[in-house]
Amino acid sequence: MGEIVKAPSSPQEDPAQPLYQVWSQVLARLERQVAPSAFNMWLRPLSVALGAGQRIEVRCPHLLGQKRVQEEYAALLSALFGQEAGRECAL
């Protein structure tokens, strides 16, 4: 796995800033498309990181959530991320 890029205090210092902007847009769209209880339970806790080779990693804080997201929301996440990023994305 690649090293996680943490959001710095200043956006000018952050090479992954566009990633965080896209992720913010994806979350906003998910919040409108998914039931509030499901969004808060499974999707809000997710985060993104820039991994090795500019790979985008979606991170989940617990294994149960990871399994649920993969089973229930991977296709939707991929589609929304691809639309917002302007390129095809796969989880």
C-alpha cells in the first residue's frame, strides 16, 4: 500500500488537493442519493488518500464497513468518482 497523504493546513502545499475537492463533491452527491441512515453509517466515515503511482485509495475505518461498501456501494462510488474526476475509476 502507498503512503497516505494527509490533508495539510494549507491547500497550496497539498499536491492531492484536487482529489479532496472531487471527494467532497462525490460525498455531496452520495448524501443526496442514499438514505440518510445508510450514508451516515457506511459512507460518511470513508476517506480518500493518494497512494503509490497516483492511485486513489478509498479508506474505511472498520472491516464491516469495508465489506458493506464493497458489496452495496462500490459501483455507485466508482460511477460518481469517475463523473466528478472526469476519468474512469474503479474501486
